[in-house]
Amino acid sequence: MENKYIIILIGLLILITFLTQFYGSTDIADYSDTAKFFAGKYSAKIRSSHSYLFGFIHSPFLKITNSYISFKISSLVFLILIILSVYILSGKNKKALWLMTLSPVIWYMSPWISPIQLAALFFLWAYWFIEKFNKTNKLKYLICSGIFVGLAWCVWDTILYFGVFLAVVFLCNKNLSHSCFFIISLLIGLLPRLILDQYLFNFPFYTLIKSTMGGFANSLGGIYQSTGMGVGISYLNISLIILALPLYYWLLHSPKIFKKNKKSVVFLFLCIFLIFALPQIRYVMILAPIIILIISKELNDKQFKRQIIFSIIVILLFITPYLIQIKYSIIDKLNGVDISYLLEFLFKFV
């Protein structure tokens, strides 16, 4: 009976994703234009400031379909794989399955042209493997973790910061050799991106250096801040991030749970602090599966029901702009309207 409702929910997620005319509101041209370029449907020179790999992967499908539908299909595939991964890694915990299926950020990210969904899938496994290494000290788990961080970095540049936090927190009390193994494994995971960069630019680290230096320049007050285009600190966006996080995330800081998951809790705290510095809901996609993997084992039945109700309410809030854009195409300079943009627009008249 429970499986039937999960299937219905995923069917509803798929339906909304395909019906809405929304494709994302941040950085989507960097990935869609790259796919068009590799598909031979983009006449200008490509100037993406991000990894070219995600667009390269989608280019054959774009060439066949002549549309961006493949991005929505892949988004759904990656999100469903995240749901299944959390379920499997939790020991087939039904609470974890429900919490991940009804995670607001899953529904928020489903129509997006973005590599974050794929990066989140890779990073979830990277976390699980390094957690296994932390408990067993078996080198094979550390190597697998490094490879998955590298794969995540192949498609999404910002994973670098989350990867650094992961390595620092979990390897701080290990031998220096363990850090070396992790870095070597990460480079192995990065090979697809390095090979593509070597082919395109005759330099394997071209986009890595370009994106990293660009991000560093912006953090010091680069072009986006100086022109007023930056996201900036926003109480509205921070509030939406808090809503996107699992309601009972804060349980992790209780003495009982913290004692069992010290490194995980410290890692998550650092990541959330980083997200608050540049608040965007989509970044929660990296952390939500990890948080749910931990808290699903700790929630009692009453807390679980509260979490489900809370998640449904937030999901309805997050998907409202998508439902509006089923019938109407709301196109602005950001190519679409999500909940943060919609609320910001409405508050101007309050």
C-alpha cells in the first residue's frame, strides 16, 4: 500500500516537471547553450563560466529532440536515483523513503536545467563512503569517496567547497597519507572533465582554473556585485532555505545525536553556514539527502508525521510558480520565475 502512494507521488512529480514551462532561473544558459554548441545548433562562440561536461553529455539528446526536454528527463532520473539511494543507504528505512520523496528541494529542483541534481547524487555516495571509512578505516572506502567527489566536481564547480569541508572534517585526525589517497582518487573522478578540457582547450585544467578564479574574484566584490546582479544576503532567501531543510535537522545538534554523528553534524553545520552566506535554495539539494539519511533513524512516529505535513506545505509553496507557468510563460531576464523571485516580486507591493 505504501509503495503505491510513493509511485503516485513520483508520478505527480514527473507530471509537474513536464507540464511547467519553467526550466530554471540561474546559470541555465551556461549548460543549455553548451549543449546546443556541441549539438551544432549554436553559431556563436561558447563562453560558459562553468564546466562544459554537463552540456556535452546532453548534446546528443538535444540534437535528436531539438528541445531541452532531455534536461528535464535527466533531472527526474537523477532525483529518483537520489531517493532510491537514500532508501538503500538507510537500510531500506521506509521513513527515509518518504522523507526523501517529500523533500521540498526535490520538487523545487525537478524542472531545472542544472548539474546540481547529478552532483548531489554523486556527493551523497561520497559522503556515505567517507563515513564508512571513518568507521572502518578501510582504504577502499576512502578511494571511492574521493572518486565520487571528483565526479561531482566534473559537472558542478561549487562542489569544490563542499568537498573541502568533507575532507577537512573527516580526515583531520587521519594520517597525511589518507589525504593524499583522497586527492589522487578525486583526480581520478575528475578525469572526464580533464579529458574534455584537454580536447577543447589543449589544457586539462582550463575550466577548473577559470571557474575557481572567477568565484574567488566575485567573493571579493567582482562584476556581479558591482553591477547589482549578485544574490547577496537576503532574509527572504535565508527563510526559504530554512524551509527547504528538513524540519528536524536541528535535532542533529542535540547531545544524544551529536555524540553519534559528530563529524557529520560539524560538516553539515559548515555547509549550511556557507549556504547562508550566499543563500540559494538549490544548494540545499547537496545536503538534504545526507540530513535525511541521518535523521530518518532518529525520528519517532509523531515527529515523522509532523515532518511529512511540514514538507507537503512547503512543497505546495515551492511548486506554485511552476503550476502558474503550466499555462502562462513568465519569462524575464532570468528565463523563469521560481518561488524566491515570485515572493520578492510580491513583497514589493506590500
